[in-house]
Amino acid sequence: MTSNLRPYEDAYDALNQSIAETGRSRKEIASKVYPGRKIETAHSLFSRALTPENTDVHLTQEMIETIMEATRPDDYVFYLCDKFGFDRPPRKPAALETDIRLNLQGMQRQMIELVKKMEKLEKVRA
């Protein structure tokens, strides 16, 4: 989990950190942010929207909330607190439990992907 003292460079850094912490793929989150779009299109839009240098695709408030719901809200909330001079709030026990559950689910997905890759590698070697 991210330390409560971690400074964020900007909003993009906070959102990217929250995505990295969950272990979910960007495609999975992109499909939630851009529902109804083809997965590759959603992923492309999402990647561009999370890049500060991008000037053509922007995130709306609803999209940011969707990202926060799909990942973990602390990073973005802490970024806003730091930017506007507020103390970072403590997490509620239920939120911590949800965060732990999301981290475990992310690790499980990564393990499943690694097992599949190992199986493919073993087939190639055989």
C-alpha cells in the first residue's frame, strides 16, 4: 500500500499510482471508463487521457470517479488534499478491507496469468 506521506507530482501521477497499486490491467479499467467502446479503442483513449502531454483526450469528473471506484481512491484524494492544503484523512476500516481485497484480487489475476504463460512456455519446450 502507498504510504500516507508519498507526494504526488500531479493528478496524473496520483491516478497512475492508484492503477498500479491494484494490479488490474489498464485495459480492464479502460473498459469501465469507456463502456461500449471496443477494448482497444478504450485502452488507447485511456492511455492518452492519463498522459499529461496529451491535448486531445481528457477525463471528466465521472471518469475520474470511475477510475477511483475501480482502483483505490486514496491516491487521488491525497493528491487533492496536498494540492489544496488539507490534512490527509485516515482510512475507514471498511475502505482498508476493500483495498486489501482489491490488492489480493490483483495478485490472484497476476498469478493466473503467470501460470498460463508458464504452461505455454512448457508446451513450446516440449
